[in-house]
Amino acid sequence: PDGTVAWWTGQLANVIGRLDTKTGELKEFPLPTEKSGPHGLVPDKDGNIWYTGQSGRLIGKLDAKTGKVTEYKMPNERADPHTPIFDQKGILWFTVQGGNIVGKLDPATGTVTLKDAPTPNSRPYGIVVNSKGVPFFDLSGTNKIGSIDPQTLAITEYTVTEGARPRRIAVTPDDIIWYTDYARGYVGRLDPVTKEVKEFPSPGGVKAMPYAMATAKDGAVWYSESGVQPNTLVRIDPKTNTFQKWDIPSGGGVVRHMVTGADGSLWLAYSGIDKI
């Protein structure tokens, strides 16, 4: 939260990694469950790191000061947690890709609650929370975006363009939802109030495979094209719907996730080449 440390998941090595952004020092924390497959992570307000153990069917909490890990097992064997995010009340929401579920974990009690997505094999993937505390998520196995009511857990689905496969997702300050269409080489924009969908071709073309996505402090939407070599970093101005594009110098491998740092900078996970 203070911007001095960057964290990442080492999925195949079964570690959580830490980078001191001032000194460049790197440190890794081995995880207690073998082959737990740490995938996504997010810090809480106290600086603890919460991660999804996709293969281990668990969510873990790493105490950043002591290195102690607390694990919360999923109550359903189908549940393979994928991407986590905190809402404004401190509840951890997460997608369950293979299990076709959206879940929440209350850190105060450790209680895990799971809700099946209505469309079979819709594969919930990226997730964000809007200004009202409502989680929105990509349904990457179909052409839909979902949202879940924090109180009732009722899931609402929004249909986007036929053939689209939303992968990652972002929300702008006006609560407009943006998503990367991995299958068709487009970026989409959903207004959840009017249900209006607009889409724009990615600069890299139909095989651009837009993937990681984040919103910057100035309201701009950023994403990466993973189907072109080198991977690119693309900026969208939501006010004008204009695009700017830069090549990633080292290639990127595949940028599967990106987040905005405390100072407004973007942090990207170059999962194909073991770099951030």
C-alpha cells in the first residue's frame, strides 16, 4: 500500500516474491502446501499478502513482517481460486476459473462462501470492484461479464458481442467496465446501467490477444497485447477513445496481469520471461 514493495506470485516455483523498490533487493517466501500454484495476489490495508493457491484449492495469507502463512481451504473440491481483490469493507472476493464459481472470504472469521456462476463453463477470470463495492468479473468461457451483489450473492450477467471472450477487466472512476477480448483482438466497454456495449479493435489486429488490464490514476485504461512479439503496452483515453502503443523492450513473454502502484506507475508481470 505504501508503494515501497512490489509482490508477485511464483506459480511454478510455489513461492511468493518480494521486491524492495528502493534497494532492488529480491526475496522469496516458500509456501507450506506443495504445488499450491499461487496465481493471483493482493495486499490488505495492513500490508499482508493474500494469494490464490489455484492447484492447492486454497487461499493463503502471508504476514509480510514475519513470513508466516495462514491457509484457508476451499469448502468445494471444484474450487480452484484464480484472481483475488478486496472490496471497500475488507472482504476478499475471488474468481474460480475451472470450478465456474465466484467466492468471498471474510478475513475476520475465515469463512469462505462460494456461488456458482449461472452459465455453465463460463470460467470466471479477472475481477474488479466498482465505487459502490460491487464486484465485476470476466466470464472468459463465454461472451459475458458478470457482477455479484455483495449482500444477496445474486449474480447478474451482461452479454457482450457474440464470439468475444473477455479475459481481464478494469473499472474507471465513473464505474464503466472495460475488458480485453482475448479471442477477437478487441477491447470492450460496458455501461452496467444502460447495458450499452462498445468495442474497439486493438492496434495489433485480430490476433493481438489483449490480456492484462488496469486503470491508471488519471482514468486512462492500460492493457497489453500478448499475441504480438514483442508484447505491447497500450493506453486508451476513455474520453476520446484514442489509443497509444509501445513495444515492451524485453518482449514480455505474456503479460498476464498488471496493477497500478501507489505513485500511479504500472507494474506488469512478464510471466513468460520471469521478470516484473
